[in-house]
Amino acid sequence: MIDARPIVAALREFLPADGVLTEPADVARYERGWRYGRGQALAVARPATPTDVAATLRVCRRFGVRVQVMGANTGLVGATNPDGSGEQLVLALERLSHEIEIDPIDRTVRVEAGVTLGQLNEALAPHQLWLPIDLSADPQIGGMIATNTGGTSLMRYGDVRQNLLGIEVALPDGTLLDALSPLRKNNTGLDVKQLFVGTSGLFGVVTRAVLQVAPRPRQQITAWAALQHGEAALALLQHLEQQVGDALTSFEVLARATLDVTLRHGTDLDRPFGADLPPYAAILHLGSTLTARHLDLAAALQETLVPALEPGAIDGLTDILMDPGGRAWRLRHQIAECLHAEGEVLAFDLSVPRPALPAFAAAAEALATERCPWVTVCDYGHWGDGGTHLNLIWRPPEAPSDDAWIDEIQEQIYALCVQEFGGSFSAEHGVGPHNQRYYDRYTSPAVKAACAALRQHFDPGRRLGTGRLGPEPI
Amino acid sequence: MIDARPIVAALREFLPADGVLTEPADVARYERGWRYGRGQALAVARPATPTDVAATLRVCRRFGVRVQVMGANTGLVGATNPDGSGEQLVLALERLSHEIEIDPIDRTVRVEAGVTLGQLNEALAPHQLWLPIDLSADPQIGGMIATNTGGTSLMRYGDVRQNLLGIEVALPDGTLLDALSPLRKNNTGLDVKQLFVGTSGLFGVVTRAVLQVAPRPRQQITAWAALQHGEAALALLQHLEQQVGDALTSFEVLARATLDVTLRHGTDLDRPFGADLPPYAAILHLGSTLTARHLDLAAALQETLVPALEPGAIDGLTDILMDPGGRAWRLRHQIAECLHAEGEVLAFDLSVPRPALPAFAAAAEALATERCPWVTVCDYGHWGDGGTHLNLIWRPPEAPSDDAWIDEIQEQIYALCVQEFGGSFSAEHGVGPHNQRYYDRYTSPAVKAACAALRQHFDPGRRLGTGRLGPEPI
């Protein structure tokens, strides 16, 4: 067991009283994941500047202490809370949130890593700008970089990686790597910031970032489409991209069971399509910086959709509901909670190539209901970018009391996705203890070896990260 | 001196007769860069499949031969032709150009690395799709990845990195790294393909790629703007991004001297603004997948620009010329040639943060004309993404016969750009022998060290690459 006292004393040499927490009551909230996971922390360090983050890592190096970085704790793969050893220092970045420097001419912003997406977009709003990552959660910018967050507008605006211009990283050796350039074009060799995007903080702690931000749309329109099968969704997606692709921001698809569960548990929701829900429903969302004076977005969408509804146009597209108030998004953002209200949830964050979405959805549902007839399959997701959140829901009394079936079906669904459909076992939630074994199984030896070489370079003491992205044990 | 015979014999075991060139007459065209550079090759290997590229690298490993990869040979930093040692095998990818697999539903394409941008866009056209990288040259896809090509539409569509979904790479050990996934969302740790983007082929030879492609615009409009100073260009850029940002594809700025030289030497060009050229001219280009039925792009642009011309709106914006035929692009793509027709050219491929463009342009011109009064400064570039191609032009009789001044002013301009303005010494041309010394000077030790660790991992024998991106000599 590690003695926390000399470590805490060393941290207190440069951090103020509320910058180091040791009392169990204070530490408790840093030991739990938002939805999953629980561990035990050695103590909590809350530095408020990049140099204090680096100094904290120097202390960890001196004492050989492992570090668990925590952003807004909204992650879903167990990568934010400490493990059960009681030997990890939680490095919380919530106080690293003073700087939001907006440059409207450059259309960029420099932020500290502990700033949340919500805080950033609030600061950008008066400039008619936004960071176009649309999520149900409100993570910190640093966590968004470490997991390369996607969301519902990725098909139009890209992921975090595609909006990231520069970063500053506190490295495990306690130095600050300054790659904070706001340049959009800078091809001078290795783009070092890429190493820290989506790698779960394994190589360093992001302390600041420069992001390119986008002009805020000045008009938006949402619509529902009723679809008799998944192939109709793909045909509609292709039609929309060809006709109004510039304005198409989101293309979300919900299976009937998902819509049904959400409508039963949700708060203040409109019911699209009346009593008779279609097998699939799509939420279409368009936005534009052009005003209605030059572009009537609602008319453009409607006139794109009406011919698509005609017989012989898109087989399986049976209805369209315009949703000028965007109320569909209220429903969309309540799905995850409503699934949890329905019963126990086994959630998957998957992606496959877009053309494979219908076949994968059908195969996964067939597999799950054949092996586990007590589950309801609720899938929904960002079909515009190949993402699908597959969920198995059950009421505990109806399922076997032995939980072994959960592991089994999880293995089978992941195998189906990755091996049969060329998909991903983690589309946008990253890698953490919850899916470590699938990383181990499905990552090629060459990628693991490259990752191990980088970890050996940046963190030979293996103090950062809850998981392992190389072939070596922690 | 290396004996080429056993190496050539080993290559001929799996490559056909025209797959290995040794005759000086055949080899000559692989020994010269397109615009700059000249060397001597041991021989030329022309594999036609990814497995033959890997097998070629295995031969190189066996004999300890260094390799110079050549794509379409359109590079401008000396990274495509072999050095003068006569000990490098040129690995030409021109025959690796059979596969162009388009998936219109996925909106992706899988291509072999030797396919050119022009060939790819020709194949995509019937699907109303394109790879939205707009260049004056016609490089191969593999070379575009190795240099992370930018071009004139980067501000709207991103660089190669932002359009790249997957790659296959022949590694220096002679194995193929398969990261050819077409997934848009796949956050499963290190995104290994990023290591091969913009790193000049130092870690491996890209053999295939999966690219996301874009719906082709169905209408486009171009216009000229006359500007009295650089600040007016920035104000106009911001105005356009706010009003018609979704459609704004290019924002190119040309200084008066550049426009003047191009008009004097160009072929079949319209003369904007008559006899009296403004200090700066901008080419604005908008495109949209929406048709004129829903969006009158020309009217939108005109009605955005007319209020901007009014007194008190944008200071220094003095004229607008609509260019419905897009003839301005003809002029834009002739600039480089026309500068070379005017005299000797010292060319810089730079970028700075957008707000710094006017001050940098002024400072660079003042520096150059003060130190070298015999030069004319011709700058132009992609101001929309902070890029600027600065050129010093002179007629040899008017310049000192001793070339030492060229090195001196080059050092001073780069120092001004990087040190005073936080800019890049290579915005979009990459790193090669021509700018190696600026890489050495301006790259941080931490980035060089990360690069060296990766090179040690992938290529401990140092057989790939003409330059060095780590701190170590070749």
C-alpha cells in the first residue's frame, strides 16, 4: 500500500488547500463513474493551471504514483474513475477552466482543457460561432480530445480531431509539450497532436487546445421520415446527400422498439406517426448560415422529400413529418435515459460501413433474440456516419439469474460487428476498462506494437491510463 | 558503392521485365524532380500490387538498400527524386493504379496509391461525387497522403487528413499494415493512419487508401473583389463566413504585383479591374449541392457583397466583379508558371494565423525589398486558411552574381514567419531536402524525439525517406 502522506505534502507545496483533497467525503465523488464504474483514490489533485498539471505529474514521477485523469466524468467505458487499488492519484481538471480566448477573425478559440463544451459554446454564441460537436452530455474539452468525441453532427462537421488545430500536453515526465499553434495549414512532419487524440490520455494530459469553430447556422429545419426497412434509410440518406448535402447536419435512425420505449418513458414528447409506429424512423436535420432570403431550407427539404415519397422513388419510405420546432431532438436526447427506465441495459457503441447498417441491425437483433429471448433489442444511431447504439433491454425477473449470458451475448455481438461486418467495437466512446478485452482481441499486432513504442517513449513508468493500448500489461 | 546486380536479380524474381528499370535512358526520368532537384538512382522498381511493394521493401531490407519513393513527382521540396549517391532504389508507384472501388452509398472510395487525383475524380464524376482537394498539379493519392495536400478548397473541405478514412502501408520490414477500414467513427485507441499522413513516407509506403468523398456541387459562382489593403481582405472573409459560410469554398488573395506579372505572361486571361489594379485582389468561390430552384447562389453572393461595398461597411473594399464563368481560376492556376516566366523565383510556402496575414505580408515585403532591392515581391495564397505563397522574383543581371544573398534572405523570411508571426515554414508542401534545415531549426525537441522513437520502431535500418524528421542523421 502506498503512503499518501508524502505525496500529498509534495502536492501541497504548490497547490492551494482546495487543490488537494484527501477527506473521504470530498474524494467520494471522484471515485465513481457517471453511469458505470467505481474505484478508490489515493487522493485528488485539482490543479488550476497547465504548469500545475505538469508539476503534479512531476510529483507522480518522483513517487512512482499512477494517475487517473478525470474531466467532466461523462465517459461510458470506465476510463474516468480510479481502479480499486487505492493507489491512483485522481487528477481532476475541473479547475483548469479559466481561459476561453476567442479570435473571431481567425475563427478559432484557445481553451483550457477543463472548460466544458457548454461553457465554450456559451462564450462563442455572441460571435455567431460554435464548436459543432452535438452531444447529449456536457464533457470537458480535454476529455473530448482524449476520446475524439463524435456525436450527431459528425457527418457534416467532423469529429474533434477534424476541428482541432493545436494542443498543449503535460507529459508523464512533467514537462509541457507546446503544440498550441492555431495554424490550419502546417505540414512540417509528424502532426504530434494526433498522438493524443482518441488515445484515452495514455501518452499525456491535454491541458489546452486550439479549436477551429464554425459559423453558427442561422436557420435550421428538422423532419421525421417513416421507413419500412433499413435499406430505405440508406436510399433516403443518399438522396438527401445528393440534393441538399451541403445543409444536411444529422441523419439519425431509430428502430421501432427504441421509439416505443422512449415515448413511454420520456417527458413532454410529441408522438410522431400516431399509434402505428413504423419499423424505422429517421430524424433529418438541416442547417445553414444562409438566411431564408436566399435559401428556403424548409421548402428545399420538403421539395426534396416529396418526390422521394412517390411510388417507385424510394422503396419503403412511407411518410414524412416536418418538425419546424425541432421537437424530435428532445426525444432523441432522452433515448438513453428512457432505455434505462425500461429495464436493465446492455449497451453497445458500434459502427459499421454505412451500406452494412441494415444487415447488421437485422443480424444483431436475430442473434440477440434467438440466444436471449428475454431481451428487447433497441437500436438507434448516427446512420449518417455508420454509427449505431445497439441496446439489449430486459427486466431482471425474466432473465436467467446467472449473469453469464451477458458476457456471452456481448462477445457474440462484438464478434458479429467486427468480424462479420468490418465494424468497430467502440465508435465514439473510446477504450477503457469496460472494453479493454475487445481492444486486446480485435486490434492488430502492428497497431499494438506502434502504441507500445509510443508508450515506452512517453511514459516508460506506465503511470498514465487505466487501460493498455499496447500489448504489454499495465 | 553498392552492387546493383544482385538487388536487381532479386527484384526480377517477382517483378516483370518492365517492373525493374536499370538502363540509364529508362532511369533518367526518375532521377529529376518536376521543378527542382536531381539525383542518381541505383535502379527503379515499379511494382503493380501492394504485395509487390512489400516484397520490394523486403529485398531492400535484405540488401540494406535505401529507398526513394516516387509518386507523380509533383512535389516541390526535393522529396521525390533520389539523392546523388546512386545508392537509392527508386520505388515508383505509377503502376499501382488499377483499383478505384467506389461505394456510392457509403460515399467512400478505395484506391491504390498510384492513382492520380485526376483519374480518381474522373471515375467519381458519374456518381456526382468528388475528392474535394483542388490543386494546380495532378499528384498521386499516395503522395497526397505523404504530404497531406491542401489546396484552394481546404477551408471548406479540409486537407487530405480530414478526408482519409483508412490506409494500407507497406512497412520497412516488408509487411503490409492493413488499416483500410472505411469507418467514419472508430475510436479504438491510436489512429495509426495518422502516423503516415504528412510524414513524407518516413515510416512506410502508402499502398492503398479509403477516402471519404463529397457530393459534387451542382452550382458554383466566382467573383473578384478589389481591396485597398490586407485588412480589408480579412474583414471581407469574416463577413462572407458569417453570411454565406456554408457555401464558401475558396478565398484566395493576390497582391498587385502577382496579378500584374500573371496578366503579362498568362495565356487567354481576362483582366479584372481594367488598367488600374488594386493593391490586393481576392477570388471568392462559392459552391452548393442545392440547385438554383432553392438557392440562387449568385444572388446570395451579390446581395452579401453589395452592402459590404457601402461606405462605412468594409473599409478598403472598393469593387466587386461577378465572374459567372469562373475565369478567375484560369488566372489563379497560371500564377506559378507566370512568375517563373518573369525571372528567377525564390518561392516560399508559408502560413500564419489568419489575422496576421496583412502584417506578415507587409513585413516580408519590407524586409525583402530593403535587403534585396533587386527583387519584386509577389505574394498570393489561400488566405481563407492562412496560407500564403510568397515569391521573390528577379532578373539575374540585376542581382549580385554571388548567390549568398539568396540563402540569407531565405533564412530571414523563414525566421520572420516562424519566430515573429507564429507561422509555418511549410504550409502544404511538406518536408524534404529543400527545407530540411528549417525543420531542424524550428521543430521542438519533443516532437523530434517522438518522431525518432517512431522511426526507430518502424525503420530501425533508416532505409526510407530522403530527409530526417527526428534529431538523428540519416
